[in-house]
Amino acid sequence: MAMLPFERSEYLERLGKTKQRMAAAGIDVLLVSNEHNMNYLSGYDGYSSYVPQFLMVAGDVDEPLWVGREMDVGCALNSVFIDHAGIVGYPERYIGDPDLHPMGFMADLLRERGWANRRLGVELDTEPFSPYAYSQLQRHLPNAQFVDAGPLVNWVRGVKSPQELIYMRQAGVISDLAMQTAIDSIAVRVRQCDAAAAVTAALIRGTDEFGGDVPSKPTMATGPRSSGPHLTWTEERYKPGEATNIELGGCRHRYHCGLSRTVVVGQPDAKLTELAPIVTEGMGVALDAARPGATCEEVEAAFRRFTMERGALKPSRIGYAIGNGWTEGTASLKPGDKTVLEPNMTFHMMLGFWYTDWGYVCSEVFRVADSGAPETFSSLPRQLFVNA
């Protein structure tokens, strides 16, 4: 049996909630291709989504069926909670053959299970499930009715269980350690890539009690590159007066905790010292608004009112749901999002300001509390860090 990060009962509870949503959407069998949704519902922990694979969830069957490349069966055997009879691999001949496609194998399996004429839900807006794969599935299953499931499972992931929150808090500890490593490493004449290597090592090393999982960050853009939100380091050396925007995230069993701070080498520019306290105070205002029963747009509006009165405009959203994976693809802290905050939802409040040739970032992951202000997962000061 695989060593599971969650109890079997928790996986079954997640499947139960998913099946309720499937029934409401008129879906008989859900073909899950999003790797985080697959992990969430089954425990599958292989990094193999570059080839077609499905977790098949039938509304009238207790356990799902994992179907993937034959060489990845070992990944499933060592990570999923489901019975080994529900693990199926397709032969290697389906890889790299222009006359064969794994969707043909998937279609045959669906026929064997009696599901070829059912309403099949597919995650059309998921990167591993390509338009060509979808066309092949449709060609091989002409009598099936296809339904775009969209972020059906993603929404199930929104409210976190006690064990999920434990992993996110642990990821928060790792994030703090990695950010402190970044702050300590950035100095004049140090290569950017060397600082990034130290940060990445800290993200993976974790603590003596628990180690880090595969991180999806950091981004560490310096100088004029700090105007771009998703740029990494270079091999250049840090220079006096340069600011580095850092976004990183500790990870435990695929559960992420994002964290952002800006570090300056030497004397910071006046525009940074003026903006930083506005963002810090604005975050406090927004966090105070993030109470159960409030909507996502109300949290964003509280921040926007505060910062605009002080001359700082952030045109992009100020946060998004986070958990299993960096973003859950559901609720966003932005105008027009009327999602109601519920206890144990988790968000990354990412307050990034990017201008023509500079930027500033500060972020926290928070949990919506049962009542009152939310719980945050970082203990680092919310400030501009200056290294002499």
C-alpha cells in the first residue's frame, strides 16, 4: 500500500462532493486530466501529465479508475489510495505513433466499462488535455455526449480540511525560511543565480521535522526586470541600488504557501520607500475585510480604496485561491467576483505593483477564519528589506 498523506476516508469524502457536483451538472463519468485534481481525488503523485492520462470518476462507482502510460503504473501503485485493480496502463506503442493515440485506448476502456454512451465530463480548460486529444476522444466515442466540466473539481478543493491546513502551515514555515535565505543571500557582487540556488535549496530542504516538496517558484527579478511579475534570475551580479522582487512558495504534499517580498541592495529609491508602507497598511485593511460572509470583490475594494486615496493604483487582482497547486483556478480577489468567503478557504493575497522599469511586491497566504480576521501563514515582517 502507498504511504498516503491523507486518510482514505478523506479521499472518499472529496469524491462524494465531486459526485454531487457531477450529478448537478448532468455528468455520468468525469474524465479528470488536471494533475492537481487527480492528486486531490486519488493521491496520484507522478509528474507525468506531459502524456495523456485520466482519473475516471463514475457517479455510481465507489473508487475512481486511474489510466495512464504503462511506465507510470509504478507511480500510481506507490501513491494512489484506490485498489490496484483500478490502475490501468496503456502500452508504449501509443507514444509517438502518428497512427495511434492514447485516446483510442481510453475509448476502448470506456466501452468495456459500459460508459461509451454516457454523458462524459471533460476538463477542456486544462493544459494536459489538448484540443487534438479531445478530437480523438470524440472520434473514438461517437455515441457519447461530452460536457465541459470546467473547474468542477477545483471548486471542491476550495474549503480546506484540517490536514490540508496543517500542510499549508508547514509550507508557510518553509516559505519563511526560504525568504530569509533570499534576504541573507542578496548582496553586492553576489551572482543572482547563486542566491536563487540557495533559495531553491531552502525550499526543498525544509526543516528537520519536515522537508519541502517540488517548488513551483521562485521568481527573482532584479533592477529594471523587476517591472515584470514572472521573470527569474540571471547570472548577473547584484549592484548597489538595485531592487529584487521575490515570489516563492514552500510546498508540502503539493500544498503551496506563496510569499513575496522586495529586497534592495544599498540605498533604496524614494519611490520604493514611499510605496512600501502604503502596501503594508493596505494589506492590513484588506485582511481585516477578509472575514467569513464577505465577498472576494469586497476584500479587493477595501484595498483599492485605501491605496488609491494615497496615490497607488493596482490594476490587476490582489489575490487568488491557493492550495493544491499554486492557483486553484476559481475565486479571485478582484472586482466582480462575488464568491462568498467561507471558513477554511485559503488565498494568496499578492500585492504586486509593476511599473515601466521597477516594481514592488508583498504577499501573504491567509485562511478565512470561523469568525473575525483571517489567519496568515507567514511570520516575516511586511516591509521593504534593505541590505546595506
